[in-house]
Amino acid sequence: MKKTYLFLISLAFVFAISCNNNESPKPEVAEPSIDKEAIMTQATNFFAVLPAEDVNPENPMTEMKIALGKALYYDNRLSKDETQSCNTCHNTETYGVDNEPTSKGDNGGLGNRNSPTTFNSGLHISQFWDGRNKDVEEQAGGPILNPVEMAIPNEEFILNRLKEVPEYVELFAAAYPEDEDPFTYKNLTWAIGAFERTLLTPSKFDDYLAGNQDALNDEELIGLKTFIDVGCTTCHSGALLGGSMHMKFGLSTNYWDLTKSSVIDSGRYHETHQEADLFVFKVPSLRNIEMTYPYFHDGSVVDLGDAIQIMAKTELNKELSTDEVAQINVFLKALTGEVPSSAFISRAN
């Protein structure tokens, strides 16, 4: 009887405690909904699918011209002391860059600007950070004759050197069969340009823009929306998310105060001497931006998150939250594309 009595008292005690516990189960917090249709509509208003081909009507693409351009792109003989090729600074294994702030030239000296990627570069409005060349064909001839870069003394020097190589005798003749003398500097640079126009890197973002809403996950979609809402599309739009205009770096504040650049670069002003071009640079494409660090014309910033925050402050006069930076960062990584196997010297053409 005593045991039964004690049991009933214990049971009552437990019941009383349960009844006096006012805590109710915490409701599940629903994740913010994503309006995929609305984001898709925004995205297609600002961006475009990367073209399947990069065509220059002035430089018709042929298989043999591309083959010649590829051979030249990887050949150290294009530098005076045979220490540098195009690929040295624009390495196809690292998304068309060398991941250095500035690049070493033929004699070991450093250039004064970061080497931009050659991937998708044929689609840009102009070439070089200051936009001084109109296309990749014109650009290809600059570094070869630049004394700080490949240091070839003159056009005749490199053409005579290549004429001594039996492979090039055949390649130039095959690439330019209608030319009485195919060994011209223009033919050399246009062949390199033809190869560079094959370096297109479509990504899953292109699948998304083509109509596959599932190509991007929810985090990437949130980042895309933040990218648009913050105002990044003012300069970074179109198929390249950039590369289509020249813009002052530092609309709201001096860029060097944030990048901690050791040299203040005047940008296009150095070429044009027009006041309107002071601190103006070509807007870079954001394709493969995750892989093409360090950032800006002088390679002064290594971290992509830092670059995002700096751009928001200098161009939009905005201080982004940690979450906003992280969201945009996630989206930008979705722009890392697939490099065609034909880009590599050691892989199938």
C-alpha cells in the first residue's frame, strides 16, 4: 500500500511540472521564398548567353589559321631571349592568366599592369586595360615588340627567326595559301587572334539564361538577385558581364585609398590625354572571375570578397553587408566556365 501511495505522489508531481511548463515547441522558421520567375525575368533583361562562336569578319577563321595561332601562342621563340610565350602570362591552365599582380617580361622585369585573361577576350569592346587596341588581332602584336614584355626588337627579327623553323614554313603557307609571302607580321598576329577567339568558356549560367531554371541552386539565385539589386549590372551586364564599356575607377572615392595601390595609374588618360579619361579603364568581364585573381588593373587585391566590397564603395558609394558580399561571391563563382580541350597544347585539337 505504501509503495502504491509513493508512486501516485511521484506521478502527480511529474504531471504538475508538465502542466506548469509554459514553453511551447518552437515553430520552424521558413526560409525566405525565392521567386524564380521574377529573378529569371530580371536576369534575361541584363544578361545574354555567351555566343557559341566569336567571329571577326575581317579575320575569317580557318582550321589552319587557328592551328598556326595556337603554335605561336605557346612558342617561347616569340620573345627575344626565348623565355616567354603568350601562354606565360595568359596560361590556359589557369584560365588565361598567371595569377600574379603584374607579369615578368623576357628579361625578368615586371610590367606595370595586371595581365588580363585571354578567355572570351575577342568579344570585348577593346583590348588592354586602357582600351588602346580595338581587337585581339591588334593586341597580339603589342607585347611581342614591347621592350618590357617579349622584347623582340622589330617585326623583321621575329619573322626571320620563324622562317628558320620548317614547321612554321608549312603552317604559314597552309594558313595563308593565297599570299605570295605568307610571312608577314599581320598574318602572325591575326593567326594568334584567331586562336584566341576559340577560347570561349560557357558556364552553367548560360544554361540558366537559356531557360533551365534549375541550372543555378537557391544560393546562386539569391546571389544573382543581390548582384542585380545592388546595381552591379550598371557596368557588368551582357554576355560577358562586363567588357563592353570604359568606366572611371573611383566614381565615389579614390580607388587607391581602398586598393592600397602602390602606384596611381591614370588609365586611358595616359593614352588620350583627355581629362574625361582620367582613371578610366575598360570594365573587365566577370566570366571566370573566381579564377582570375588578383584583381583590378594593378592586381592589388587578391580576395574576391574584398574586390566586391571595393567596387560597391568606389562605383556605387555603397557599403555592402557581409551577407550581401557572400551572396554575390556565390553567384560569381557560377560564372566559372568550361575551358575547351582544344585550348591546351597537350590535349586534342
